[in-house]
Amino acid sequence: MRRVVITGLGLVGPLGVGARFSWNRLLEGVSGVGPITLFDASALPSKIAGEIPRSQEVNAASQGKLNFDEWITPGDRRKLADFVSYGVIAADMALQDAGWAPTDIEELERTGVLIGSGIGGLETIYDASLILRDKGHRRVNPFFIPSSLINISSGVTSIRHGFRGPNHSVVTACATGAHAIGDASRFIMFGDADVMVAGGSEGSICALGISAFTALRALSTNFNDTPQKASRPWDQDRDGFVMGEGGAVLILEELEHAKKRGAKIYAEIVGYGLSGDAYHITATSPDGNGGYRAMKSALNHAKLNPDDVDYINAHGTSTPLGDVSEIQGFLTLMKDTDLKTSMSSTKSSTGHLLGAAGGAEAIFSILSIQDQVVPPTLNLENPVPEAKGIDLVPLVAKERKVDVAMSNSFGFGGTNASLVFKKYTA
């Protein structure tokens, strides 16, 4: 089986623009959660979110802020939902980081794209429905349908760079980004491509998105006055997740291909596991069995044991039921170990990026291997009793050996994905 390595990282999210910029802020204990500014949320029970910091200044990206005009022309912006733009921008960043800009037709045909989204163009759909109701069908944007489709981040990225390999997408709710990366790695392993641009994007911070998740009683509503305290995985005062937005894309490359061109190698992807809870449409099984089986499958694929894992970037959304379920799955996986594995939730800093979460958290897992440090779980002041004896990296980052890192993503419908990354050795 062909080996697959990571050679580029691209991230735009609540902590800022750029993978390294976001990572540094994450290690500093910065929260990207604040009051909603994208629309008037004053009448809603949840008034906070993890928005991407924006700016109209020139060279905004150098300050970690997003100026759309630095990446996408105004004309193209009008044709694209925000989630598409986030995916395309993250892909551009990752390709620049990897130094991959082929012009040879054979290389273009061996480069593919797989960027997914958990929801897609929710705001665009909402806005179009209001236009249809208030102004009639003739005022509906002719690009409404393509701008809302989940595969369009992949499509635009393919067109933008001339990539003619696999042009694919996935949608598995909050597990989307992880599934996209795992599936893309298999395309390379099985010889369908030599390079894959893979990850997830999401842009659902809108009145409909916040209202719908609030109706599910999934969002935090107790911390509107102290938004940076709202996302608190495994803390006894948690009351739901915080909506986030962004795009996170990785460049996956066949090892020999990467070595031949002298590419920088961040890490190797060695394991990918999938499972289904077969339990409930929105709730995870209390015993965490689905998550456990995804993690176990990923380790079997990697030919590693549970105690080989140094760090786990948990799904850890800050919901009352989900957090404890994941703890139970972790304890089942680690039942024959001495619990030396560190596990944290970076959603405490970013909020929940839904379909982009798996990509962002894969990037953070890879950088933990690069820098030999694990990011903190913010706001973990009073851990749940079930977490006793587990290193959840409360409040501050921790330096430690990280040769193997796992990233978990679980989604509505009972879909689970686990990725295992390993320090690259020849």
C-alpha cells in the first residue's frame, strides 16, 4: 500500500487566517468566540459564535484577518456562498504552503480535490427563499443552486487550479472534514491520485442556522454575556456547543512523489477508521461504542496499539451528553493502558466548525506532532466525574512527546471518523 504524507496546511477560522497563526493563538489560550456580528441576533436565545475575523485593510491576511478581495474577485464572490469561499481560500493557502502548482498535464491529471461541508449554503438558501417570497421568482440569483451545492468548493478549486484528478465531495455532518481527509488518503493509497486537496468548510452562522440548532437545544445559551467562557468541553457547567465557521484544507501526497520534489513533510497519515452508532439521529450512544469502534479501526489500520497514541484531539463539543459519551469511548479504548495519553478539545477555543471541524482539528493534531506540544481545553474548571484520571490538558498548553496523534469527529446520524497521524520517518 502506498504511503501518504501531509505536505500543506490551509486554515481560515475563528482564531484567524493561516494555520500557523491560528495554532499560535490556540497555544496562547485565545478564544475565537464572541458576540454575533454577521446578523442581528438580539432576539435569539444564543447570541454568540466563532466568527472569522474580517478586515477590509490591504494585507489583512498578514494580520490573521480575512479580506475576501485578497483571495476572490468580487464578481466570483457574488456567485459563491460563503462556505464555498472559505474552502477555496483554505485550499489556496494549503497549496501555497505545499509549493504545489503543477502545469504539466500529467501532474494535473494526478491531482484531485475532495472538500466537503456538513450543511452547505444554508444562508444562501434562506436568503433566496426570502427573495422568492418578497420579490418573486425573477429576482432569484441564477447562481443560487450552484453556489449552495456542497461539492462546489471542490469544483471551484479544481477549476481554479486546473486539477483534473478525482473531483469529489462528502457530507457527513460534523464528521465531514475527517471523512474527506480519510477518503482522500485512500484515493492516493489505491493509486487514483498522487496528490489530493482535502478538507471541509462551513458557513452557517445565520438566523436560520442559530435558530435551528437552538430549537434542538444543542447551542450554549447561558454565556451570552461572557462568550469566551461558553465553549467548555467536559466542564460541569457546559450547556451546549458554540457555532463556528471556516475552511480547513490539507495537501495529501504520495510519499515518493513528495520526496522526489523535495516537499516539506509535516506528518504521515497512517490510520483511518469509520463507524456508525446505529442509535439515534442526533444523540450519540451513552457508552461511546461508535466512537470507540472508529478509534479502534483507525489504530488497526495504522498497526498501532492504544498506548502508542500520545495525543487525541477529541470531538469534544461541550454538549452535556456528547462529552460524557466520548469519555466512555476513550476509556473503553484505553482500558488496558496506564492512561498516559493526553486528550483535549480545541473547540473550547474555536467553537464548533461543523463540517470544517475535522479539517481544522486534523491540522492542530499534525502541528502538535511538529511542535511536540498539545493544545489546551479552555474553560475546563470543574471536570465531570467521569473524566477522573484523564489528562484533558485543562486551561494551558502542555509540552510533551507527540509521535502519534489521533483526531476524532462524530456527526448527526451516528457517523464517526478517526484519523491517526504519525511523525514522519523515512
